[in-house]
Amino acid sequence: MTHNVVTYPAVFKRDPDTRRLTIIFPDVPGAISEAASMNSASANAAAALGLILYDAPSLPASTPLAEVQRAYPGETVQLITADLAEVVRTVTNLA
């Protein structure tokens, strides 16, 4: 692994009925998470991002934040960072 820390824009969509947040990464298909609060959402999103990418042979390009914000008007968009080396240590310890 050549990249230990990665950062990608995430989109936080709030369900109007349940008020729960679903977090997606437009650049990383399959990286999706859910949470009840923004604090939990950011942590959950970082974990989901790391789990999808920690053993990827190559990393997808990251779209600039402003471009993702334009693509998702009315949604919260912020950068999420994951430490892939930390994910590897965690996954290895679980094995």
C-alpha cells in the first residue's frame, strides 16, 4: 500500500421521515454508511471508506469538493479522511 491516508468527498443525505443520515462517496462505489447524528456519521463514514479501500489495488481519483457540492445541491458535503494503515491493523487483529 502506497497511500496510508486518503481523503474523499462524502455526501450526507438525511431521510425526512427517520431523520437518519445515509453517507455515500461518489468516487468510491460501495462505500456507504448510516448514522443517527452528524458526529456518528463522520466516524462511520471514515470506517466505511477505509474498509472499502484498505486492500484496493489502486485508489480512485478524488473529485474536488466544490464539484461534488454542485452535483448534490441541498445536501451536506464534506471531506472524510481514512487512515488505511490503521484499518489494516484493525482487520489483521480481528483475523
